Amino acid sequence: MIPTIDDNVPIALLISAALLGFGIFVSLWRLLAGPSLPDRVIALDLIGFMLVGLMCLAAIVTDQQPLLSVALMAGLILFLGTTAFAIYLQRRGAP
């Protein structure tokens, strides 16, 4: 029997979820141990975007398209927060 693409999808989703989880763990370490405020904010933003990736994986696994809309809105809000923080640092003077 020749393996098809559909046979490998659950394995790919599992590997993707594991890598995103590992990335969240590493980013959490950077958030707690970050030497400066910008490092911590970027780590928090990265955790948010990885959680958006996990939401997208959950949407694929459960076959619920509305989760993709939630993930899109969360990504836009995260982007706006990062942009606002960058503007704040620029006006304040970067440390």
C-alpha cells in the first residue's frame, strides 16, 4: 500500500503542535529571564503568535472554520500591541 498525503497529516499536525509547544516554553523562559523590557515584550508577543498557530492547528484538527477567524483577529491585535510598544520605545528613547 502506497502512503498518501492524508496518512501523514496527523503526524505533521502532531509534530507542529509539539514544536509550537517547545517554542512557547523557550519563549516563556526568555520572558522570565529577559535582561531588558524589549526582550520581554518580544517574548510575550512570540508566545501570543505561537498560541495563534496552535489555534490554527486546532481549527484544522476539529474542522471548525470559525477558529481561524478568531486566530486572525488575535494576530491583528498582537501586531497592533507590538507596534504600539515600538512607538512607545521610540518616543521614550530605547534603553
